[in-house]
Amino acid sequence: MTVDREYKSGKSEQDENFPVASRIVAARYRAPILAFYRFARAADDAADHPRLPQDEKLAILSALEETLLGRSDAAGDAVPLRAELAQRGLSAQHALDLLRAFRQDVTKTRYATWRELLDYCRYSAMPVGRFVLDVHGEPKSTWAPSDALCAALQIINHLQDCGKDYRDLDRVYVPLDELARNGARVEELGAAKSSPGLLSTLHSLAERTGGLLPDASLLPLSVTDTRLGAETAVIVAVARRLVGVLKVRDPLADPVHLSKSRAAMVALGAVTSELIGRASGRRGVYHVVKDDAA
């Protein structure tokens, strides 16, 4: 079994908010990263489909796992990743961790606290960065800043899509205790504009997400591969910019995305800062990009 065309979103790596195996990354590493992304995209499309029954979603995720582990060839979306893992001697664990998160998406629709949300990010986001680092042969000491970055990216996406997730899937990643603290209700996520209490909640969560970025900013100059350093520098810079926007805008009323021109400017600045940092011998320090509107 695999995800039928009618269930697939049609979304690709080109549609993501953050670079996925961009041309900055060395060509020899792009194939496994793209195979991992496409495996995750197939699982995500199944877990997030608004009309697919729960048992069918779980069956698709199981088929992806069985194929990934070589017990079946039923899920074609898992075959390229299985081949890349075998060729490079890499573990399937990061992909299996992602499947755990997608299964959780199918069965869990509310998160009580920030800590519970971060626990979800351990399986939904952190394995992505860890896989990319493993592909590049980077040491596990780079996992900690990568985990912080991946958690921040995941929560940024949750804040951007909080209205859509609630309306389409009745799924709420905004911690319930944060809503209660500001006198807001889950149902307010279905409105066209945030109430004052909900807006305070979302801005507070953006601020808290920004608190992950100092640790995340250590990643670019912590990796040994220069091109990976440049790629992660771009991602950190985009994350900073989006957090800055989320601190002042209402994601229910105003889409929170960077224009192509703004994203290009942010990327250029980040790559330049990264290369200058490496040339000057700085390690584990990243130039902070000023937060402002998109």
C-alpha cells in the first residue's frame, strides 16, 4: 500500500518555508536528503489528509515502515530511502522516529503544555536535522543545536498554520495551558481574526520559540562541512525573520511567509556571514539577523 495520488497534497521540497537540500548542499548529499524528505512527505500527506479514515492513515504509515525495513515493497515512497540508507550504511531510526510522530498526529489532537509540544518535536522535527547531520558525517555533538533549530522550525509552522490545522483537522498544537492563561478558547482558532487573548497567546509562543534560536544559532559554525554550514545559516536566518514577524502579526488574519525577494536577501546575508565567520576562524557563533517584517 502507498499513498494514492488522490490523497497526496502535491507539495514538494520547493514549497517548504525553509530550504530542503538546496543547491548550497553538496550534490553527493542531496539524493539521501531528498529521499528522506519525500518519505516524510508521503507520511505527512497521509496523516494530514482531512477525509482519510484513521485506520487507513495508520495502515499507510505501517506500509511505509514495513517497506523501509525491507519487509515489503508495498510502499513505493519508502523504497528510495531504503536504498540510500543501505548504500551509505545509515540507520533507519530517524525515519522511524518520524513515523512515530505521524502516528501521533493521527491519534492526538491537543497538547497540554509547552513541554508536551517539545516532546512531540523530538519525533516530528529533530530527526530531520539529525539525519542530515548523519548524512554529512557530522559528530553527534552537533545534534543539540540542530534539535533546537528543528524544534523552532516546527513550532513556527504550527503558529503559521494554527487556524488551518484547527479548521481542517481539529488539531491544535497551541498548548492548552497557554490559551487558558490568556483567557482564550480553542474554538477561537476557527475565526478569521484572533481575539485579544488568542493573539497574546500566539505572540507569547512566538517569543518563546525565539528563545530556542540562540542555541540553534550555534549550529552553522559547529558543523565541519562548509556548505552545510551555509545551508543551516540560511535556515537560522529565515527562522529568526519569521519569529520576528510572528511576534507582531496575527497568523489568522495575515499569512506569515517571506516573499521570494526577502527570502533571497536573507539567504545572501546569512551565507555571507557564515563564510566570513569561517574565514575568521570563529566556531559555534552565528551573526544574529535583525528581526523585522517580511
